Amino acid sequence: MGRVKLDAVDRKILSCLQDNGRMTNVELADNVGITAPPCLRRVRALEEEGFIKGYHADLDPDTLGFGLTVFAMVGLHSQAESDLQNFEVMVEKWPMVRECYMLNGEIDFILKIVARDLSEFQKFLTSELTPAENVASVKTSLTIRNSKNKPGVPIDTTVR
């Protein structure tokens, strides 16, 4: 469609779907104050324009047996673009790594890793991550608790 600027209705749609991606189009339309057909057209346009990348279930790691979350700060020997990309490709193959961010500063990457227990994490750390090609250092921090988990971005629905 080529729209560049989001209006207040678009922002409300995004906010509602970010909070509950399973709501029906009728519920969404009621929440944002428009009828269902234009609401669906707007949602489709937001999807096509890349504002909505997908819909996912929010799974409970503890219930599924993944009681350990660890952040690993990884330093590489080389920061050449090809080496950075090779590391990212390798990380993509590790299911326990749920998020990966390249950083600016002393640490090259931070990884969010989930494991069933300390033993499983330790095995991953010593057999996969630490000996991986181009990895110079790994510093880890085990989480104690998660007091906030709010995926997405803050959306100001008051902007007109």
C-alpha cells in the first residue's frame, strides 16, 4: 500500500495485537472503534508493510521444563563482517539460544540461552559455545528471576 505514517487506528491495532495476537478481527475492530471489514484491511496492510512480522504463542519455559535462563556475553577473535556473519549463522543452529544481539563495545554478542538445568547448560557451554570457531571469550550470568517480560515495543496510541 505504501503508507509510511501510522495513524491512531493503526497504532491501536498494533497495540491490541501485540497484547493479544489471538483476538478475533471482530474483537479487534470493537477495541479500536471501527467495523470489521476495514479493520481486516488495515491488519493485512500492516502485515504487508512489515509492521507485523508474525504471530506467536507465549510459552511458559518453566512449565515446559526449561527452568534455567542464562545470558552469555561472547567476545570474538575477529570482528570482520564475514566472521560476525559466520557466528550468527552458527548461533541460528543452536535451539537453546533464543535471542542473539550484536553489541558495541567490549562484548561482541549477548545470547539468551534456555536450558532444562545447569548440567544441560554446562554441556552446551563446554561442547558447543566455548570451543566454537572464532570465540575468544564467554562470560555467563545465570538469571535469578524475571520481573518483567514485555515483548515488542511501546506503542503510543494517543498520537494522531
